[in-house]
Amino acid sequence: MAQAFEGSPGLALAGGAGYGKTALATEFPGVYLALSEEAKDPALLLWHLLAAYRAQRGLALEGAEALLEQGAWPRALEALMEALGGLGPHLLLLDEAHRGESPATIRLLQDLLRLPGLKILVLTRRSAPFAFLRVIGERELAFDPEEACRLAQALAPELPPFEVERALSLVRGWPLGLRALLLAMRRGLRPERAVVSGEGLLGYLAYGLPEAVLLEAARLALRREVAEEEAEALLPFAEDLLLERREGRLAFHPLVRSALKGLLPPAEARALLDRAAREALGRGEGVRAAELLLEAGRYGHAADLLLKEGQGFLERGLAHTVLRLLEGLPEEVRKPRPGLGLLLAEALRQAGRYEEAERAYREALERGEARAYLGLARLHLDTVEPALARPYLEEALRRFPEEARPLLAENLLNEGRAEEAQALGLTGPRVLLRLGRVEEALALLRDLKDPGLHRPPQNHREGTLLRALLECVAGDAEEGLRLAERGRWEAEVLGSPFGISLAEARQGHALLALGRLREAEAAYRTALLLAQGGPARLQVEALGGLAALGEEGAFPEMVRLARASGDLWVEAFMTLAVATARLRGGEAWPLPALPAPDPFLRNLAQAYPFRQGLEDLLLRYPFLERPTLFAPPVHRVRQALWRLGRLEVAYHPGVRVEIRALGGLEVRVEGRPVRFGREKARLLLALLLEKDWDKEELQEALGVSPGEFRVLWWELLSHLEPGRPKGAPGYFLRTHPWRLHREAPELYLDLQDPEAPCALPYRGLDHPLLDEWARARLEERRRALLRSPRAEDWLQALALDPLDEEAWERLRLTPWAEEARALRKRALEELGEEAS
């Protein structure tokens, strides 16, 4: 174990019951926690972790506890990790981990492993879920003959070695079986029958022990763990019963408990478990009481307890626990209690399993549970499908007006009728967003220090993902990207496909605002893929993002789904996001007629395409100056700022210029190609792309007179800055030195774009300096591609120089070998040589 920990921060001891995992692990000092079934719910696992760490001095756990009280357990996990960072290197030991194993708890452990200095030791009967750790299995945990002899010397030194070896063969190395067998042999038993599991263990345990002691042990074992003073009669037999001492308490091994339970009459066992359940309920441990009742077979009592307290469990965020307890009830017990069907639907909804939840709600309705109308309304509020929620809301308003009225307000908000929702008392950042008060909404979320994504029903409606969207709209898109990534992590921790898909779409929005278009496309495609099979509304933002990037067919599908869900606000929001993104890309995209349900979107629509009135818009919404989701093209923003006297330049032309030199020389101004009257004007521009010049040096390079140079300069200036007033200094073209303003935000130059396709620059222009610079640029690009770890970049390098031996040798053993061979063969054939 010590060697394994040197190479891994996490270790799992995986073996069946009785393989000595706990005894071995307790040799390592650390924080100990034994898991139960309830630990499958990550919120409860975190409560247990906090309790285990509370004994460590100097740990500030109050923040994590406060977040857990709010149900925000992903944030509570972060707070716990932050607190543990001050504890230094230590070991966390999780016993009986198979009982608490679930996708959510596995994810939680993986996140804990990111904490420097923390080592985790997991004791489990199943190795597969913990394969991300270094695993020590049964083969290594089983006793060999030498270890068996050492154990016998400690427990029964009077036994001869051949009997010890015989005992080892009967248990096949099973540590607990060997221990029980050696103790029984010490009491005079001569074993004949092999024992390699819990079956048959009782015979060895019971041999030679008083019947009264065994019965008392059986009664106490039902509680799994008892105080030493309660088990005083067992203390002389603690070793024989394989009891473990834990801080003044005696714990029964699970196999011993199972074996002893068989000694009790079923009626007595049920009565004892029933009493333990009542005691747990008296201590406020409702979940534990329900588990004991299920074990006792008191299914009716357990069902009634869930009917009474199940909703309270859900309010504490214990959806997984409720689902587990409901699964333990037979169908014949659940069927006469329609309230349990409703509880199941609520738990499924809170777990983000919307399709299953909808089916469960409908079944509850068929069985006369009218409150399912409220549940179905909430479900479609969660998925923002107001058209689907409306009929259930109407029925719920008729039956449960007080409870349904707040749901009506939120559904009105989801329809884009924010003023009506506000009139019904709805408040918060989502209301402000849909009222068009985006800066106020963002400020409120920043001040709230919200606890993030609590449970799936709250997904985007508040918390991290809502703030990510607001940062993209009215704040800092870089911060929006960080929060979207954080929201994705929270959704992963919660096991919410809905949240993960939405987080990917919000990442796409941030990347779109930042101009990182390839990454944005990848995020939108991932979001769309994850949205398949979920609510139709979930696809809307991803489709809108792809439409903003120019994908054909994405926009009409986005509009169709937005209208089908009944969310007119999101249709207007994403339509304007598409329009402004297309305009930033140089495309005059015609804005269709659309409902503009709030002043912000209405003002944007009226100002689009931002040729006039942009100054007023910037004064009202200054965040549009920054790279945000609805920012107008940068050249129009900067011209408006110049007109407002807030840009320190003598003149701004208010146009976007694209210069593409790779493969030739092409110039576009406001998306329209420039046609040069003189070839030397094109040559002048090409020379300006590479360096700054003295006037005389530039005239000499062009081979022109001062008068001809002046004509060429003014032709170039008039192309790049149409409508420039006479006498106004140039913006893109500067003098003293004579240069192109290559750093201008309004200028795109493919020579400065690392994502631009590989091609020889300045093709078709005849000048020795350009030839020299083109070769140098090509060689620099080729070497950069060869430095890349990606084989597809090596293929690009070979395309630039098909006879490059280094690139060819690298590609021969890659999936791109055939393409590389074809490139090389074609080049050699042009040279009249044969390919090797």
C-alpha cells in the first residue's frame, strides 16, 4: 500500500467482506469515514465528510455547511476543498465505499483527488467503479501460508503448523474465515468443511460460545454499531465475535451481523428493527428510520413514513435518497398509495430525469393525484417550455390557486411577458434580464454571491449559468467563459445532461463574443448533441449559435423550436445574437420581423445594422463597446466613439478592411472587393504589409517618382477609407514612417492569423522582396507545423514542401500516411522521379 501511494494519490482495496480491508487500512492514520447506502446521495456524503473533518482543529467548515444548508452541494464541495487546502498532506479513508457508490459520488471523489496533499484510500467490495484509482484486489489481500502462521501464533499458538495450513486451505486464503476458523479450533473444533464466504461462518463463530451471548449479540448486531456500555455482556467475547472497537463503540462486521441475524426468530428481528427505526425517528433521522423499516420488512410503515417526510427529504436536496428508498418498496405497497407515485415524479424531476418524471406525473394523474398538475407545470418551467406548461397551470390554478400563482408568474416570464410576471410579484435577475435591464440583472447576481447550480430544476434559471449568460451580454465575456466552464462542472457533478448541454451553449456564446469562432462552433455542436432526446427548448441556443456562424438551416429550426416551446423572448434574443454576429463577420444579414419583448432588444433591433443612432445606443448601453454577445461591429463602435469625442484619433473611417495575402492579394472594404486602377497600388499595399518604410526607401522599392508615388498613395488611401474628408489624416495608412496601421482593430490581415490556411503569400505579384518574404514566411510556417504534436499539422507541412523528408518520415506510421504518399508521389512525378 505504501508503495502504491507513492505513485498515485488514490488507492482502492477491493475485495469481498472479510478480506481485512478495514483492519489493514487503519494502520494508516487519517480521517476515517464508513459509508452507508445514503452516501449515494452526494449531498449526504458531503454532510458525512464535514462531520468526519470536524474533529480536525483549525478547519473553517462553516462556509461549506452554510452552502449545504442551501442545497448548493457543488459549491459546498468547493468550499470544503478550499478549507482542506490548509490542512496539509493527509489521508482520507472511506470504508464500505461500495455501499455509497453512485455516478455522482464517484465524480465527487474524482474532484477531491484534485486537491494537492490529499490521498484517498477507498475500501470496497467492487473494484470496477473505482478503476480510476490504483487497485489492490483479493489476490493480494488473501493470506499466504507465512501470514497464516503469523496469525495463528497470535490467536492460537498451540495449533501445530500442519493444522494451520489445513485451515488455510479450507478458507482459501480468506482472512476473516481464517480468523474465525482459528478461534474455533482454539476452542476445540476440528473443521472438516471448507468455508470461503459468509455462508457457514456462523458455525465457526457459534462453536463453544454460550447461547445467551450469541442471542444478545444477534439482537445488538441489528443496530450495526452500539456503545460499549450497552454491550457489556459481549466484551469478554469481543475477539470471538470479531467485534471492532471504534472510539468507545463496538461495531459488528457485516458478515457477522448477517450470520447472527439468522439466529433470531423473524418476528423478533422485525420488532427490534422496528424499535431501532422509532428511535432513529425520535432523533430526527428520518432516512435512517426508513432504511431500518425496509430491512425489517415493515414496507407499509416505510411507505407511510415516506409519504409524511419524503417531500422534506426532497427540500433538503436528497432526490437520490428518495429514489433509492422508493425502489425498496414492493409494487403492491406503492400502488394503493398514489402519493408515492407523486413523490417518485418529484424526485425524478429534481434528479433531472425529465422524461421519466413526466411519465410518473401522468400515472399519478390517472390515479387521481391532482397535485400532479402542479408537478407537470413545474417540470415545463424547469425546461422553459411555457406552451406545454400552460394547460397544466390552468388546471392547477383552478384547484390550488395559492400554490399555482407563483408558477403562473414564472410561466409568463418564460413567455416573454415580463411586466405581467412582475405585476404578480416575481422578482430576481431573470425578471430584470427579460425586462431588458441587463446591467441591473448582472449586478444583482454579482452581489448575491449565488450558490451556483443547486439541483437540476434550477439549471439556468439562476446561479452560475445565468450569470455566465449575463456576463456574455453585459459584462466580461472572458468571465462568462469561466463561469460557463464552472457551470458545466457543476452540472457534471450533479449528473444533469440538461445542465451540461446548456453550459456548452453558454460557452459557445462567450467564445462567439470573443471572436474564437472555431471553438464556439465546437461548443455549440457539443451542446446540440447533448440536447438530443431532451426538451426541444434546450436546442434553441445551440442552433442560434450555429446560425450566427453561418450554418444553413440552423436559423429556421431555431425559430421553429422557440415558437413550439412558446418562448418568444428567447426567439428575439437569439435572432439578434445571430444578426449582430453575422454583421461582425462582414455579412449584412437582413433582420427579420420579430417581437421585441423588452426595451433592450427593441432598441437593438431599431438600431440594427448600426449605421445611425449608434452613439445613443452606446450611451445607454456602454457594455456594447466591449466584446460582448450583442456588440456591433468594432469599426462602427469605434467610429461612434470618435464622434462622441472618446477615441483619440484625428479621423475614423468607420469601415472594416480585410486584406488576404495568402495565395494572392485580395482586399475587401465593408465586405466589397476593391478593384485597383494601378497594379503598382497593389504592390505598394503588399510592401506595406511587411514593414514600416522611409518614404525614399519605399519609392525606390516601387521604382517610382515622388509624383507617381503620391498618386499611388492617394489611390490606396481612397480605397481603404472611402468618404474620407479632404485634408483628414489617414487612419489605416500612416506617414512618417510610411506604414499600414496593422494593429487597427478594424483590420483583418490573414498573415497575422495563426488559423489561416497554409498558402504561398503574394502569388501573382512580381517583386524580389515579396518573393524573399514569401519564402521566409512559408518556411517559418512549415517549421511551426513540424513543431506541433499533431500529425495533421505535419501533413500540412508536407503540403507546403512535398519533398520534406522529415515530415514524410513522421507521417509514414500515421492515419495520414496515404494522403502523404499521394502528395509526395505527385511532386516527384512533376520532377520526373519515382516515389520510393
